[in-house]
Amino acid sequence: MRPLEDVPFKVVREEWNTYDLGDGLQLKARVVLLKVLKPPDIPIRGDSYQIHTHFVVNS
């Protein structure tokens, strides 16, 4: 298996999802994309990507 290649990207927009809980608490969450990788023989618009993310939650 050959090593994966980094796919350069620029985040254009990141949005928060808002969750209103029954006790009045409001949570905001979003996925932060950290890294995108692909096999070297797949075109840039192929479907064999690997992504690294974080899921961030604030109250």
C-alpha cells in the first residue's frame, strides 16, 4: 500500500449547529476539518478520501 498524499484545502466557511436542550441550555457544535488525504493514483475529484476532524462543542 502506497502512502497517502495531502490534499491542500482552504476553509471558506465554518458554521455552528445550535441545539436547544429542554433545561434551557444551548449547545453549539461544529466539525473542524484538519487534514484531507487521498491515494496518489486517485484524481483530485475521486471518492477515496480520508479526512481528519475534530468535533467541537461549546455551551
